[in-house]
Amino acid sequence: MKEKILFTNLVEDALDKVIAEIDPAGVFVMADTNTARFTLPRLLQLCDSLQGATVITVDAGDEAKNIEAATRVWRTLIDKGATRKSLMVNVGGGVVTDLGGFVAATFKRGMPCVNVPTTLLGAVDAAVGGKTGINLDGYKNLVGAFSEPVATIISTTFFNTLQPQELLSGYAEMIKHALLSGPQDLSLVLRYDLTAPDYDPDELLELLRKSVGVKADIVAKDPHEKGLRKALNLGHTIGHAFESLALARKSPIPHGYAVAAGLVAEAVLSSMMEGFDSQLLHTLAQYIHNLYTQFAFTCDDYPTLLRYMAQDKKNDKPDQINFTLLRAPGDPVINVTATPAQITAALDVYRDLMGL
Ligand code: GLY
């Protein structure tokens, strides 16, 4: 992986150094309406490298990640004379880094960008690994490019203002990375309680370093998701189906909550199909049950959930539902096809485990 990942709570210094090394012709900063108000003023004031930068603000929220927003940003870049040697600095959560990364990847066939994720979910997942894109016609990330930022600067200082729900949403991806990494990382992650009022941000930064390292190692081996990177989809086949069902019911749930539930459901499937340890399944289910609000559904929802899973863009063939499962922590199996009967059996066990 070419992308440099810096873990620091001295964000301004790090950003100045990174930008000095790139030595761009001009700097553009993309933020959403929230980060523009709460995070950006301090960066703009303290970073020498951002003096004179053009700030581009986009709406907050996943609906803003669309072709109209991308077009507005491309036009601003043209109006302000950006070239391939200009730099885009994306300051925000996954929406900003996905959209800003996509605009940068495509403007004049590519200008460099730097990510400064301001949410835990962004830091642990979206900002790292070069997946950029926008939604189209209701499909998430349908149009996009693999394009790594020059650097991503990760700091926990931004997380002070996050609601517990936003922290937990990011933490689900950390649980996923720990499941892919091995028993030691998993027990560290399942022992840490980031909902405790006095949670230790330095300990979180260390956990984050390990967690992002797991993703970075996988991306380095398979940047374009030909094989191994599919492991990072653990929990997401069923998780995305829960997320879509919640959206269809007009009561959306945070992505990470859907992933947390998906991790348990897919651990059930792993235990049924790949021999994943049932004691560990119970420990994982208990942890997630205690921390995350449960997404409620009944067996009447199974056909809809199966339909969502069948539409998943990770499936190679129509009507074949593919999963990344686990033989054990640190031992993923990709491209496992499960039948509707196996999936519904897993959903039954999942509902029992979660008391639904
Ligand atoms: N979010 C999974 C990946 O970057 O591959």
C-alpha cells in the first residue's frame, strides 16, 4: 500500500509536514457542514499549509454522496484553477473521504489527496485503503475508483464530540478487524469498553493502530479486491441486508450497528458451516447484545432479507449469496456460498441468541 498512515494527536504538525512533502500547486479542503463548523476552523487557523486554501463544503449525510455534489466540486476546482498538481484535503467522515477521494481520483484523471478522518468509522475503515465513490439511483458506492490517498492522518482528538452511537458504529469495524486478526486482538477489543464515561483515548488510539494495521495489511496484499480483500466484507452480507431493511422501514440504523448485528449472524453461519467455536460465538453475541441496540425482525422478514443479500454486489452470480466466514479468529474463508435454508437457519439462531 502506497498510502502513508499516521497516528498522532498532533494533527496540525502532521498535516503541515505531509503537505510540505507533497509541495502542491494549491490546496483545496473538503469538509461537510458539520466539520466545516466544528473541526475545520482550528485546522485552518493552526496549519501554515492551509493558509490560502480553498474550502469546499458539502452537505453532511450519506444522501449527499451523489453525482450532483461531485459535479459541484469538479466545477469549483475548475473555477479556482486546480491542476493535477493541486491537493485535496478531505476533512470529515466516510462521506467526505469517499466523495473527496472520488473527485480527486477523477479530476483531470487524478490529483493527490490526503484524508483527515474525523469519525471513528472513517478512521478505521472509509479513509483507509483507497475505496472512493458515490451512490447512484439508491445503490451505495455504485460509481467509484480504487485510488489511495497520499496519506491519512488518524487522531482520536476529533472523537471527543462524537455521540456514543457514532463511536459504537466505528467500533463494529474494529471488532471485525479483530475477528480477522486473531484471538489476541479479539480479546483486547472485547475487553475494552468505549462507552465507559472515562474511556481512555490513548488506549483507543493504540487499539485503532492495531485495527487499521489489520486492514492495511490486507489492502497491501490485494488493493483491488480480487480475493483476500473480500475478507473485509465479514459481517457485511447480512449487515447490509439489515441496513437496507431498516431503511425500507424508514427507520435507518447506523452502518456500524448493522455490521455488529451482521457479525453475530455471520458468526452463527460460520459456526454452522466452518466450525467456528460456539463458545466464542456466545461471547461475541453477548458483547454486541450488551452494547448495541438490537435490530428487530421476525421470520416474516426473511424473504426480504434474502432478496437484499442476493442483490449484494459482491455476489459473482445471480441468485448465489456469498459470504466471508471464519473458521476461527484470524482464519477467514472467502467466497462461501450459503443456501437460503442455511441462511434462514442462521437467522433463527441469531434471533435466539439476541433474544429477538
Ligand atoms: N470497507 C472494506 C474495504 O475497504 O475493503
